[in-house]
Amino acid sequence: MNQPHHDPHHPHQHHADEAHTNKTKLILQLTVGTIVIVALASLATLNFSGSTGEKYQTRGKLEAVCDVVVQRPVDGLSQPFEVSKLPLPVVIDLDEMTGAYAGEYSISLNRKGTLRVDGDNLEILRQAMFKRYGITIQGEHAELNRKTGEFRQWLDLGNDKHLTLMTGKCRRKDNAPF
């Protein structure tokens, strides 16, 4: 086994080697610490929402009014749809990650849906299980594109089938960008 050679003529050499080793360890620890801090700071500035670079409101409530065209089935899906235009209030709570609009089905201002943020899009969704138009509705979805202001609402009919009920354009109540 290799033992450090201790020279009795140089008693301070052992202390000098130990001091050099301690300095090397300190420099290594500081370097690693700096790298960790820089890496964490970089992660903190990354945008995990998949945003396209737009700066959007990320906290608080977002209230909008959407001018929509509603296409509502009257008596089954094969009948001509009743079409109307109306203003639609939308409320999104970015702190609670919920959203609601004046819907007719499972999502309403009284029964909020779950908010999912995906880049420019805010999607409000709620699982459902009710019969309407002779079929079982499995979910309700609404999406607001913050870049374009476009709004659409659809029902999930299962088997990758969807029924779009509303489309339109939204603007914030305070006229600020989304």
C-alpha cells in the first residue's frame, strides 16, 4: 500500500499538502455549487407551458365576452340545427386552474370545469355522463385561443367523435390582451 512519505526534515510539508487538498476541495465545491445555481436559475426561467413566446396573464381571473354562433340540435343529431348568435361570458381562474362559461351542459358558471393551459390555448373540460340527442355525452370541452381570441365548445361523444356546438371570437372585459 502506498503511504504518503513523511520526510522528518520537512515537518510542514504534510500541513502544506493538506492545505492544498482543502483548497482544491473548496474550489471544486464552489464550482459545482455555481453550476447547480446556474442550472436552477435556467430552469426557473423556462416556460413549461409550451407557449409560443407570447406573454400571457398567468395569475388571477381572466374575464371575457365571446360573440358566438350556437348550433344546437333540436330533436336528434340528424335534424337541422337551431342556429343563434349570442354574447357568452367566460371566466377563467388561473390560480385555481378552473374555468366556466354560460354553458347549457355540464360546465356552467355554477359548475366550473378544469382548466388546462397548452401554449396559446386555454381548455376548459369536464367529464360527463348524460344522455342527450339519443347518445351518451362523455365530456364537455371549451377552448379559448389567447393569440387569436377564437372560442369553440364541443361535446365528446366517445369513439373519437365530437359535436361542435359553439364557435366565435372573444375579447377581455377590460380590453387587455389575453
